[in-house]
Amino acid sequence: MHSSPSRVPCPSAGEAACVDAALAAFARQRPPLPLGVAYSGGADSTALLLGCARLWPGQVVALHVNHGLQEAASAFESHCVAFCQRLGVPLRVRRVQAAHAKGESPEAAARAHRYEALLALAAEPPALRAIALAQHADDQVETVLLALSRGAGLPGLAAMPARWQRGGLAWARPFLRVPGAALREWLAKQGLKTVEENSAGNDAGNSAEMGWVEDPSNASARYTRNRIRAQVLPALQAALPGFRAAFARSAAHAAQAQQLLQEVAAQDLAACGAAPPVIAALQTLSPARQANVLRYWLASCHASSPSSAQMTELLAQIAACTTRGHRLRLKVGAGYVLRQGERLQWLENG
Ligand SMILES: Nc1ncnc2c1ncn2[C@@H]1O[C@H](COP(=O)(O)OP(=O)(O)OP(=O)(O)O)[C@@H](O)[C@H]1O
């Protein structure tokens, strides 16, 4: 469930002070300890790991997932091992085979595998009670823009929640209101640099391990997210300097509205005879409520989500279903919606 991130004063990008404010706000939330920090070795999660290790000495564990997606994956893992050793923070590592299913994007598959791996790492003894992730305000803006670019509905526009519960763990994104540039500035203030900068400077007192690695795939224009980061965010910064906070508010409004729709859908599904719904009861609802309850039924009972075109067709078929003999059969998501007597039915292979 979404909850609004704590208010962190971040008047402009590039202000290291707002990182300290975000960490202080996270401390006030008192996450249950011990806490895992999802640590990729990149700048953002390095800042989060360092900040949390200072807040809760001896109570923080770094969690690294080796996706094996890039040749660089084992170098990232070695870097994480070395950095955590220097920091005196225990590190748990898990390797995953991030193969993606047909029709699924490689990034989405990697994300799903990452969450499963983080859950498994947290369950290793001694079990952790919370996990923090390092997504920041720019990531949130990118998520909203990606959702808009796909024509997503409220669940997509709600973007990433700041706090939620899953798998018996409290999850948090403490940096969701912090601009990415502020994190880089904060890291520089702590004397940290990229490992390349460290090696180039040959700084013995600040060896290569005490920094972060730049993920080369973050620069690739192949990914829409990277194009948004490189081209759209600078334009927004120039035209609408307050866009991060404004987009975050819109995402929070969308999250709240989505929660309300879920509650209405749960009530409507119960009033339609529960799952699967009774067709005549569905017909008494407005088309918008029918679509809402159908989406809820398909997602919660069958992990299936109809496209806009499929939903339009499904509503038309339900409206036309006024006689006993009227048949209904429609491809929806990964399966089929059929008529079975007075009710709808969902079958994987209809
Ligand atoms: N391989 C990984 N292992 C553990 N956690 C990860 C890994 N990759 C990402 N995460 C977590 O998920 C968050 C979002 O991932 P994303 O890929 O957007 O970030 P990133 O570019 O890797 O960020 P960062 O600069 O922190 O490394 C990261 O901030 C981090 O907390």
C-alpha cells in the first residue's frame, strides 16, 4: 500500500543537506531492525548503505543480487564485497538467472527476480525485519513519465510507494524525495568518488574500494528510462524547476485514488456474488464500475490484466448478454473470459 513519503526539505537539486534530512526522517520512522539495504554498488545505494550503517551500527546488512546480465556483474559483486569489508558491514549475495519470459521485458524480469532474491536474502539467519531501497526523486519522475508514455492507468501513475509491507518485511524508499544530484553531492562530501576516479587519482588513502561503480547500462539510449533521464529531465528542470515535488504529489494523489478504487471494487465484487461475478449483477453497475470490478477480479484472482481494447470488448459483450443462450468468450490477458451459466468464468486455456 502506498503511503506518502515524509516531507523532506529539498528546495533545489544538488543539495547534500536534503540527504541528511531524508536519513533523519527515515530514522524517525523507526524501521524494524535489523535492516537490509538493497545494495547494487551504484551511487544511490552506496549513499543509502553508508547513511544507514551510521544510523544503526551493527544492525545493518547489505544485500546484493548478482543478475549475471552483464559481463560486469561479477566485477560489481567484487566491488560490493570490498566496499562492505572496508565499511565493516556484513554482505549477503545471491546470484539469479534473470531469464525473461516471452513478452516480458528483460528489465521487468530482472526486477522481479531481484525482489525474490532480496526476500530470500532477508530470510537467511539472522532474519532481517526491513529492507530499504535507494530509488530517489528522479527515479520517481521517470516512473511517472514511463507510465504516461505507456498510457497507464492509476496503478502506473501512482508510481513507487515510499513504504509498504511484503513477505513479512517492512520495505522503504527513504530517498524518494531526494534529487539524484543531491545524492552525488552528498557522496562527494563524504569523500567518496566513482571507482574510476579513485583509480585515476591513485589516492592511497581513499582506495578504489571506497567509492561506487557506474553501471554502463544506465547510459544506454536503448532504454526509454535512460532517454527520459538524459533528455527529458534536464528540459523539465529548465522549464519547471519544481517538477520533482509536483510529480511526487500527483503520484501520491493517484495512489490514494487507486486505493479507493480497490475498496469500491472489493465491495462491488461481493455485491456481484463474489468471484466469479454474476453477469446480471454486473449489468446493474455503471460501465466504469464494471470495468473497475472486472479488473480487480482478474488481477486478484487470476493475476491477469486486460488491455484497454479487451476491456472495451468485454464490457460490450456483458451488455449484450441478455438471453439464456448468449455465449461469451473473449481473450483477456493470458487467458479467456467465458460465460458459465449465470456467471463469468476465467480459464487459462479457454
Ligand atoms: N543488483 C542489485 N542488488 C541489490 N539491490 C539492487 C540491485 N540493483 C538495484 N538494487 C536496488 O534497487 C534500487 C533501484 O534499482 P535501479 O536499477 O533503479 O538503481 P541503480 O541504478 O542500480 O541504483 P544505484 O545507484 O543505487 O545502484 C537500487 O537503488 C538498489 O537499492
